[in-house]
Amino acid sequence: MKKVEKAVQKGRPVNPNSARQLRLKELELKRKNGELKKGRPVVEGSARQLRLKELDEKRKNGTLQKGRPVNPNSARQLRLAELEAKKANNGGVMPLGRPKSKVESLEVEIGEDRNVEIIAQ
């Protein structure tokens, strides 16, 4: 024959009529019925709700723009437009670095008597 052991209940005994247990039962019933409300209630017609509704409509339309709008007359935008114009003039490539300076070549001849003669071209 198999030996059957009793299941030992662990922890403190629960008083089913305690205030906490009654509150938990009430919450469970509300949860089952769908009457349990969590969080802060929403005030319809508030400034925030109107703003959220407006943003939601803009998202659906695709007209919502993120970030700060660009000022086309700012110094940065003028500089960027100038750089784009330079690129367009150079075939889409902007030369990098310092512009080349004119290099004058000097020809130095040393004679047999070790006199240096410089001839500029």
C-alpha cells in the first residue's frame, strides 16, 4: 500500500472576514465584471485632451512634423545653401582642404667654381 502524506499548510491562517480579504474579494469581482478602473480619470474637453486629439489627427494625415522648424534666413541655412550652390557648380563634389597656391619653380645651377646661380621661371 502507498503511504499518503497530509499536505501541510504553510504560513499564517487567513481570516476570510478581515477587511483586507473583503477588499480583495470586491476587487476580484469588479475585475471579472470589467468595472475596475485604474489610474487617474480622464477629463474630456481639457486642454491636454484637445492637444492629444489634434496630434493624433495630424499623425493619421501625415502632417505631423517633429522638432523645431528651420529658419531659411538664419546664418547657418544661408551658409549651407551657399555650399550646395558651390557643389552644384563643381559637378556635385566639393573640393576639400585648403586651396592650392601658385608654386613658382626655381632652377638652381651650381657651376664648377661653386657659385650659385638662381634662375626664376
